[in-house]
Amino acid sequence: MRTGEKAWAKEGFFSDMVKTGYASFLVMGDSILALADGGQLVLFAADPKECREIGKVRVGGQNWCNPAYADGKLYLRDAQELRCVELVP
């Protein structure tokens, strides 16, 4: 990797401009679960060398919440409602 190159840069992850974008992160074993401000839930490998996406799904609308995780379920809210998403292996 060249000096100044961003290994973890990923275009289009945030719904807004990067300067004002928001995401919440949870460590899930050897992965990182991120909830982006546009409602995308993305699972990444916890690899410091590169941004390697494992999977993604839209779970809500525009949000700026910090989700909670308990017993295999992710609790989050967007501008319209509170949601519970069951995470399955």
C-alpha cells in the first residue's frame, strides 16, 4: 500500500456526504457490523489490511441511532419506528 492510500475507504457506504455521514459499529466476533445513516446494515471482516464486505441488507430508513444487540437480535430505530432484526449465522 502506498503512503496516504486508504485501505478502508469505501465509496457509497454513507447516504450523505462523507463529511456529515454517520454510522454505528458493533464488534461481532471476528467481524464488524455497521449500521449506516441510510439504513444499510453491513458486515465487514475485521481485517486491518482491507475493507472486505461479507454481506449487507437494508433494515430501516434514515437514522442516526446506536443499535443495541442482545441474544441474536439487533434493536434499532429510524425516523418512523423501532425495529428488531434477528441476526442468523
